[in-house]
Amino acid sequence: MKEYLTLAETSKLIGKSKETLRRWDKEGILNAVREPVSNYRMYRKSDVQDLLGSLFKDVTNDEISNFVKAENEYSVLELFAGAGGLALGLEKSGLKCIALNEIDKWACETLRNNRPNWNVLEGDVKNFDFSGYKGKVDVVTGGFPCQAFSYAGKKLGLNDARGTLFYEFARVVQQVKPAICIGENVRGLLSHNHGKTLKGMISILDEIGYKIAPVEVLKAIHYKVPQKRERLVLVGVRKDIDIEFEYPKPHKRIYTLKDALKKGDLFDCNVPKSKGVKYPEYKKQVLDLVPPKGYWRDLPVDIQKEYMGGSYYLGGGKTGMARRIGWDEPSLTLTCSPAQKQTERCHPDETRPFTVREYARIQTFPDEWEFAGSVAQQYKQIGNAVPVNLGIEIGYSIIKLLNKYYSLSNPR
């Protein structure tokens, strides 16, 4: 089956000009990928189909609501909690975090400083036994790294994943037996080790008693996040629960950098001042020449060659290099370091990287959420986080399933 469409095919199918499609790519409405050999702009067929569906929906009602109220007190155990983006989002949706595990000491300090009531279990997940939470936890969540497995036979089992952090995630799920488990990861997990890693994870969760919902990649821009971030979500529902997990419906409105940093619908004041790194003088002189929404190709050719070095002659769009974000577009995905040459995220008006609080706003953290450690540690925590607003929307989907489960388990 054909998975990708050319620019011309996509233009004809949607009924929009190629120039419109190029603009949509920049604005995050329909993202293109680059064909590795020819460097031609291509589109995932599934993305085009999703967009076509939204184009024919009633666009007069710009906002949908995934909100659902928890009918009971539902508890969450979170692994690999980081600075709390997902946990905070789940809390805001109405779930209760009863324990969070994280190995990074600065992230743990962030969690404790902001939520003294949270039970933060600092240290390597391998050193914890979670069996005491069996019967006390409805949800186990975790953003584990995608590591390749060693295969033993055709069907991958839990023991084959030993030594990986997914093994620890599955071990905890097996110990706790929650109604639902949620793993989140980068989009790259779909193709990691030619797709075998994801298939292995699904096989393991099946082995320990969980039915896997169709895997989806959620685009943060569809969930009130002013950032082109994508997260793969892996959902397992315990096999004795005959209820389908429903992913949150995407919102039609796309929020921009202006929504993130200025007073408006997302935040009730302009972004507060905070610390941030600076560009070296040479890089600042180069980026001074780049307009909002521009990148290295907007530089004079001689400066392009000097700034890009050998990369100038290689294939690929390299659209993150010398990139200045525009006020009227979502930010590109934030990284753990705001001034890396390959993933530039320059402020629209000022020639500088985003500050810590600007970073946090783009990830939809509230202004009162303070990050511990050095400025570099704070950037790292924010860059690794799940956007809070995306966490809220995932939380509503979890609550919807748990409401149905408990109403069926305890009929009045």
C-alpha cells in the first residue's frame, strides 16, 4: 500500500495550490517529510486523510471539548516522570498522582518543590518494587526511551526485554495490574529497528494481560499546545475490561507563539522575565539577517556557505538551522538545549534563544511551576517534558474509560 504522496498528488487531492501546501507545512497544518534520496517534499497518506476529514467537518464550531469529570477518585503511578509535564496535565484533568519515579535529581527537586504532597521516588526504577501498589492504582504511565531488544524466538516475551527501560515499565505494570497503562514516546518509535521494537512492546504487554489500542501519534498543536511536537502514545487496557480506549479529539484551533508568550486565551498575562542563554557574537550577527519564519536559506549565499560549512552541500532541508520563529506560527519542537546549531529556535524580534520561562510557556507549563538546577538543567527538563495541555487531554480520555469501567463494575 502506498504510504506517501508527492506534492503534486497532495495538491490535487486536497484541491489546494502547491504554495498553500508549502505554507501549511511551515504553519504545522500539514507537515511534509523529505524523501531521503531525492530530497523531494512528500506527505504521509495518513496525515492527508486526517486533514481531509477535518476539512469536511463543520468548521463553524471551532472548539470541541474533551472534558469529562471523574466520577470517582482515580490514581496514577508515573514512571520516568521528568519535570512533571504529563503528571501535572493528568492532575489538571482530575486524576490523582500517588507516586512518581524519576532518576534525575534536579527533576525530582522540581517535582518536590512544586508539589510537596506528591510522593517522589528518586532513583533508578530498577531498584524499586512497586507490588505494594497493586489494587491501589488505576493507571501506570511512563515515557520510556525506545531501546532495541534481543529477540528469542518469533514472539517477544518480557524476559527478552531485560536490560531496557521498557522492561522496567512492563515489570511495574505486571506488578501493579492497573486498569490501563499509558506509554509515551517519540514518533521515531514507529520505525525504530524497522518497527520491531514497537511490535515487541505490544507483544510483551499482550503477554502480561493487556489489549493494545491502535497506536497513534498525537500532534500537540491539535491539543492547545503552541508547538509542533509529536508524541507516540501506547495504550494498554487490562484484558478483563471490555472497553475501547478513545483518543482525545483534536481541536481545530492552532495556537501560535504569540498565544504562548503574550496575554490571551492561553495565558492571562505576558510571559514573565527569566534567565536564558545567549548566542555567541558571530552567530548573533548571522541570525540578525534572518527574518521571522525564516531560516538559513534566507541568508546571502556567501554567508550560507560559511555558516553551514559542509552541511551546505548535503541533502535534506535542514530547516532548523538558523531558524527564527514567527509570532503567527507554532514553535518548532523544543529541544533540551535552545542554541544548538541544528535545531535553532530564535526569538521573533530579538536575536536570542527563548528564555526558560518562554520555553515553559511553549510547553504550556503554568508560570508558577518553577524548575530546579542550573539554567542548562532547567532547559533540559522543559525540553524533555510532555506538554501539560496534551497531558490534560490524555487525562480526559483515561477518565472517560475509567468512568465506564467503574459504572459497569458497580451498577447502582
